[in-house]
Amino acid sequence: MNDIFLFLMVLMGTLAVLDLIVGVSNDAVNFLGSAVGSRAASFKFIIVVASVGIILGAVFSNGMMEIARRGIFHPEMFVFEEVIMIYLAVMITDVILLDVFNTLGLPTSTTVSMVFELLGASVAMSMFKVVGAEDVPSFLTFMGDLPTLGDYINYEKTIPMITGIFAVVIIAFVAGVVIQWLVRFMLTFNYSQRLKYWGGLIGGVALTAIVFYLLLKGAKGTTIIPPAAKAWIGTHSMLLMLICFVFFTLVSQLLVSVFKINILKVIVLSGTFALAMAFAGNDLVNFIGVPLASFGAYEAYSQTGDINMYMDVLNTDVKTPLFILIIAGVIMMLSLIFSRKAHNVLKTTVDLSRSESADERFRPNTISKLMVRASVYVGRGLTYLLPHRIREHIEGRFDRPYVKDIKRRDVPAFDLVRASVNVVVPAIIISMGTNSTLPLSTTYTTFMVAMGTSLADRAWGLESAVYRVSGVVRVILGWFATALIAFLSAASLALLLKVIGVKAIIPIIIVAGMTVVAVKLFKKLARKTAPEVSMDMQVEYPSAAAAERAFDMKISDVMIDSMRLTDQVIKGLFMHSRSVLSNAQKASFRLEENVKKLRFSTFYMIRSSEDINGPHAAYYVKSLSYLVALTESVSVIASSAFEHLDNNHKPLIQYRKETLVTIGKRLDTLFGEMTDAIRENDYSQVIALREIILSLSDDIDRIMAKEADRIGENKEFSRRNTNLYFGMLFEVKRVLYALSGFAALFDKTHKLHEEDEAPRS
């Protein structure tokens, strides 16, 4: 039996390393988001600042790991084997859960996951002990035994902990909205001149808040600072705050006035360092607290060899060895530097905070639409209550300076004013929570403050609000899902281990590994099946002609994809293959999304270029209209065919299949001729294609008329079969309309180019 527990300790160590890696990938956004989003410095420099903070935070880390040892359950009520089962269930669940969220690019809370995993596993184990394993209890007996769970679960700490974690969602959002609105009203978006007068005061307040965040949150429980020093800090906190405020105000004003340094960059980078240090110093328990607690339990067990010994030893305070903290810090630092998932989660938060209307990552849903609509009505109502002059004054304070669109790629997601609020407000909220002995989730706090400041800064205009709110709702629902999934998963694993025994860990690890691999493969497959050709036009082209040429090539790519999709649909109908049509439908949706991205990026390209105007700008607009019509028709063809087959309706009549095959071949020829003209940059014969297009369109009209006559004559024709057939023929005509439009547009535009290039007499 010793061998199995020794193996479990090795497994715990491995899981601790994995948890550190996936945990940092998730939590990196907490301390990187503001600096990266505002481009306070280069990305490499920001990473260096955060890495130093992480290493120092790990060294100064809380060595007492109280939550994992005795914060959720009373260890003296459980024997060694049961405690190990609880910890195993927690660690396996935690690694899988965080990895899935990171892979999906969604931020979640490592604190919440650990707390609810510990709670779920310990509650499940407690219920097993309370009701007994021999007999299945009646419902009344079970309900009667529930109050005794209080002997096993530490409700006195658990309930305030959970309440604080979720209450901060509202508190942080409201604080972000109010403080950002006030700061923006004071500084406006043209803040450079105002910083000369207000820079010292702003720096004093912000840096004082950051320092106190470090003292109260980052250095809390550290084994390096003596207890007497920590007690003195707690007793004289107001005096320290006053001294810090005066000192930092003077230093900030000196930096602004004499050295001409942007104090907001100093604030953002200082806040990044502070948040990183506090993250490593306190959230380290979320990753290695459980493994360290299991090592402590195993050490006590190894002295007696009794697996039924009660774990009173976990009630004692144990200092974590310094070398373990340093190793953990190095692992976190390396994960921060090399983790692609960390950058993925970071992108989600930065995109949701972005001031410009970006290529939105989230689809609108009913909740987001209702919330935005209600906000618009409330906003209009409040506006009418204010006098006109006051309204104009407020609007003037929130006017944005015009930024030349050619530099749009260099424009940060948000400015340094908002970035400063994003680091200072979470520092204040978390410091207050720590001072009140109320643990708060750094993820929830930083994310909701960022969303609140975005709203106050009017980053969520009507152009993007419904998408941003949808993203926020999705993230928040993900948080609650984290808690529920963490609780149920850890509880299930703990019960499984209790019923089968610790030997069940081998198949559990195999299943867990398969789950992680499956998620990675799914994400990899999604990237592979996505269109490979970039539809981004927001790049710098040497000339308007080069931009137009690149645009034409993207039109060609869309046409080729459309041709392949129509062929795939006809093939699927001919073979009556559900899988072929299902893949075609998914591909058609991706194609539509691709064209949306092209429309978005082309819009900004037109705005940014002084050379694209008049007929040349009209060329882009008309081309995009034809592309939308083309891809919409292809999507309707694919979806209607798949829906017909998915509902198990009768296959198309044979001659109808053959007719579609014939039309498909003629359509392929047209697509081929059009794409060849584009790729060879030879549009001399493109207008002649309109005659071929018109001929095919007329043939389809005759087929539809003839088919309409047959409906009355042949009673075997089913309504759904006929609807599918006519619907597909009609959408093919829409495709032909788009191709005809392209032919005329290409001919007209490139004749215009020839006239522009002709020598003038």
C-alpha cells in the first residue's frame, strides 16, 4: 500500500506543475491586460516587469496554504486515505477545468475553481461518511443526517468566502463605471496638457493605492517579513498611507514637470508589477496548496503507516520551503512567456475592452440585445432630465480626438487613462477585501473593473455594444459554470475513489488525459477547418493599385470556396450523404464569416487611404455587396440541402439530381473562367462571360417552368422534395446574378484604370 501512496505523491507533484502552467495561462490577463491593451511599453518589456513581479511574489508567498489544509473542511474528521482522495479529486478536476477554459480563450477564476472543488470533494466524502456505505438510506434519513455535515465542513469560513467571491462581480463593475467616468470627465481624451497640472495628484493617489495593495495583499502571510513588522504595518496603515501619498505626489509631479515622463505609463507598469507580485504571492495556493497539503498528510502517514489515522496534523501551520516557492515562481514565469493560451485569454479581455469597433469575437444573444435596448431607453430618459447646456458640456468632455485611420493598427485598444484605472481600482478593492479578511477573486475583480471602465468610456457604442455585452455575459456565465462544474466533478471523482478505492486513480488519469487531448484536438481541428486565406485588408499597401489587386485575389478565393461548396452539396444530395452535407453547411457558415471579416477590414482600409475615392471606392462597396449575395446563396443551398436530409425526407428524384449535376458543371466552368481572369489579371474577355451567365439563367428559368407543369401532372412529387429543388434552382440564379454583377464591375473598373494610365495629350 505504501507504493501506491508514494506513486500518488509523485502524481500530485506532476499535477501541481501542470496546474501552475494552466493557472498562469488563465490568470495572466489579470496583470497583463491593462499594460498590453494600452501599449504602455513593448510587449517584451511588459512581460519582463510581470516576470519580476511573479518571482518576487512567489518568494514572498504565503507559506501557510491555509485554505487547502483546513479552510474548507475540518481535517480532523477525515482519515488519511479520505484526505488523499479529496485532494486527488480536486487536482485532477482543476487541471482539466482550467485547461478547457484556457483552450476556449475564456478567463475564469482559479480561486473559485479550487474553492468549489475542495467544497465538492469534501461534501461528497462527508455525505458518504454521514449516510454510511452499507445500506441505502431513505430520503427522510438522508435529510435528517444532513445537519451533521457541519461537523465536517468549515461553514464559518466557506460561506463568507463564497459570498465575497461573487459579490465582487457587481462591486467591481460599479466601481469601474463610476471611477472611470469621474476620471475621464476630469481629464477628457485630450489629457496630455491636463497631466501637467493633475499628474502629481493622480500619480500620488494611484501609486499609494498600488503600494498598499502590495503591502496588504502581496505581502500578506509572507514568511520573510517578520510578524512584528506586519503587525506594525496594520496598526499604522493610515499614517503610512499619508506618508506614501505625499511622497508619491511630489515624485510624480517631479517626473511630469522636470523629466517630462508620462506618469500614466509609470502607474500602469507599477500596477502590472504589483498585480503580478500579489498574484504569485497569494494565488499560488490555488495551484500548489493542495499538493503541499497532501505531502504534509503523507509525511504524517509515513511515520505510522496507518491509513486510518485522522488528519489533525493539517490543523497546524506549516511553512513552505523556500526552494519550492522559487521553483513554482520559475515555472509560472516560463508559462507566462511561452504560453499561447495565456495570450488567447488575454485577447478575449482586451477585445471586449477595445474602444474601436473591432472584428467582434462574440455573437449577439437575446440577453445582450435586451440589456442594450434597456440601456438605450434608460440613457435617453436620463438625458432628457438634464438641462441642454449641461448635456453639451458632458458630451464635450467625452469627445474623442480624431485618429488618422492609416495608423489604426498602431492605435491601442484603450488609452493610458483607462489602463491606469484598470490597475488602480482592482488594487483598492482587493486591498479592502484583504484588510477585511474577505478573500476576493483577482480574475473577477480585474475583469469586471475592465468591463466597467469600458462602459463608462463609451467603448461600447451602439456599433459594438450588443457583441461586447454578449461576450461579458458569456464570460460571467462561464464563471458560474466553473463553480458548478468544479463542485460536481470533484464530488463525483471523490465518491468514485471512495467506492472503488485509490487504485481507481489509473483509469481516472487515463480518462482525464483523453479529455485534455480531445479538447486540444477539437481546437486544432477547428483551426484546420477554418479558411486558411486571410481576409484582412488592414495592412499597408504600397499603392491603391496594390490594395485593389490584393482585394481581387480575395474575391477569387471566395469564388473558389463557393464553387467547391456547391459541388459538395450536389455530391451530397446525389449520394444522399448526411456527413457530406453537414460538412458543407459548416463550411458555408465559415465562408460567410470570412466575408464579414473582409467587409470589416475593407471598410477601414477605404477610410484610411487618401488614394481610394470616387469610382475606386465604389468598386469595393459593390464588390462586397456581390460577395455577400454570393455567399448567402451558397449558405442557403448548403443549409436547405442538409436540413432536408437531416429531417429524413425522401431523396431528390433521380432526374432532378442529374439536372443539378449538369447545372453544377456549367457553374464550375463560369467560376473557373472568372477566377482565371482575376488571377491572370486579364479582364479583356470577362464581359463575354455575361452572355454565358445569361444563357444558364434562361435555361434554369425554362427548367423551373417545365417543372411547374409537371407538378400538376405527377402526383408522386412530394411538396418538400419540390420545395428543395426549386429553392436550390432559385439560389443558383442568385449566384449567377452575383457573377454577372462581378463581370460588369470588373470590366468597367479595369477600363477606368486603363483610362487613368493612358498618356494625356
